[in-house]
Amino acid sequence: MQHRTSLFENGMIWCGAGISIAEILTGTYLAPLGMTKGIIAIILGHLIGCSLLFLSGVIGGQLRISAMESVKLSFGQIGALFFALLNVLQLVGWTGIMIYDGSLAADGLWQLGQPTWCLLIGILIILWLVIGIRRLKWLNLIALAALLLLTVGLCYLIFTEPHVDSRFGNLSFGQGLELAVSMPLSWLPLISDYTSVAQEPAQASGVSAVTYGVISCWMAIVGLGATLLTGETNIAKIMLDAGVGLGGLAIVLLSTVTTTFMDAYSAGVSAQTLKVKWSSRSTAILVTVFGVLGAIILPMDNFSNFLYIIGSVFTPMITIQIMDRFVFHFDNRDQRINWRNFNLWLIGFIVYRCLMLIDLPVGNTLPDVMIVMLLVWLVERKRKSTT
């Protein structure tokens, strides 16, 4: 019988996802907004993104199917393969980015060479994958407790440093809001991989979204505050200036492993949508290996454009899923591909990219969701009127 995860276990999983170098770095990108506007952008962005994250978790969780299996409800068998492929690619990208950022930060704290840290982090992630999600409860609890304590200490040290008045470039409020939205959006194609095995899927979706949202906001505010208060955007330099030392190294390593484990694990689950016979664990290990190689070979210093790509792909996808599941109660799993929804997704994708050319104070995601919802409703209304 398959192990059913508790609400506590789901909360711990998403707490680990929130405590991340990527979240801290995203906060540093918002420094041009200043402290007040930056915090508002972070909170509003997470409210939008985590609302979509919650609904995505409920869709797959209630039906006891993985995130990419739930895509079949709207897009059919082949349509789901398309999004599963995109999801695996983004997860390989995230794995590489996380290992790259973690290795740079670790090397700044203890110089062993960035490639060496990439290999060490990769080995730790693979060990996490071999242990398996069922046996991670106490290991995650110990790791996350240590992370929380270390991060609280880091916050205290950073926010008691003297303020440095620095200029960090230009960024509009809408652009900053969209960066904040994109962080929870990047987890959309993963969440029901976990809620589908939860004892209480709907409640687990709520706990997951709220836990991730709170912790992610905290990490982003740490990054924002650290940059504004120390004048640095380099995580290692911030930690060194704050006098964290080995504690900072522990934060970097544990946060990188607990977050990147989820990316690699869900890449393995999504890959099974492409080929059922593939082992999810073996695929996850292979994704980690590719991530390590990419982190060693490729430059991955700024991932803000990567976040916008994720938003443009998955915002219209989840909007169509929400309408099909909660408004029209459609189930297209027996179809090869639902061209109507696929064309609506393509329109939503193009609209999102066009909205990026307009500086909207509400960002791109919320307008794109509203436009796609209206289009889905109009198309369905027209279909009913002609039948």
C-alpha cells in the first residue's frame, strides 16, 4: 500500500522548497524598488502565484494523479506529453541553476573550486533521492530545523548591519511583482506530484501553498534587505560581511539540496508521462547529473529571463486547467489532443509575451489569467450555442 503523506510532511517538503538560494537571489533583483515597494511586490506576487499553486495542487491531488497526468484533463494524451517535455526541460534548467548558484555561494565561503562544489552538491542530491520521499520525514525535519535557525541568525546579523546607500539599476514595480509571481509559478507543474499522495489532498494543497508562500516571501525579503543594507548582491559576500561563516555554508548546502531534490524528483515523475517504463528515481538521478554538468560548463548568473519564460508557458496552461476542472468539469483524458485548449494556450502564451512589452503595475500574470479565462468562457459559450 502506498504511503500517504501527512499535512505536516507536506508542510516540511514545501518549507524546504521555500528556503532556497533562488528565493534569496530573486529578492536581490528587487533592490531597485527599495525596501517598502520591494516587500509589497514580494507579498502581492506570492499571493497571486500561490493562489494558482493551490488550485493546481487540488486538481491533481483530488484525482490522485501527478501534475503532468492532470494536464491530460484539459489537453489530452499528446497535449500532456508536450507540457511534460517542457516541464522536464525547465526542471533540468532549475536543477542546473540551483547547483550553479549553490556552488558559487559555497565557494565564496570556502574555496574548493566551483566545479568541486558542483560535484559535492550533486552527490548530496543523489543521496537524498536514493533515501526516497517516504524515508525523508525525520531527515527533512532535522535539516529544516537547522536551516530555520541558521536563517533566523542570518536575518538578525544582516538587518543589524549599517545601511549602505547604493544604486542598483532600474526596475518597475510591475516587473518586480512579476518576478515574485514567477517563483511559485515555477512549482505549478510539480505540486500535485506530492498532494496526490497526501492523506488529505485539498488540505495538503493549502498547507503546501501557504507554507511555501510564507517561507519564500521571507527568503526574498532577506535577499532584498541584505542587498539594500550591505550594498552587495553576491550571497557569499553578504554572508561573509554578516560574519556567518560556516553557518552560512550550511545554509547554502542544505537549502540547495532540499530544493533541488524536489526539482530532480519531479523531473523523474514527469518523465514517466513521456515513457511509463522509465524509472522516476533513475531519471531524477540522471537529471541531477545533467544539472551538475550544466552548472560546471554553462554560465547561469542571472535567471530572471528564465522565470519569465516559465510564467509565459505555465500561466495560460493552469488557467485553462482551472476553468476546465472547476467551471466546466471537463475530462479530456480519452482524447489524443484537445486542439481547442491547445490553441487557447498558444494565444495565452503570446498574450503574456506581448504584455511583457507593456509596463503594467499589476505585472503580466494576473492580466494574462483574466484574458485567458474570458477567452475560454467565450469559446465554450459559442460551442454551446452552435450545438
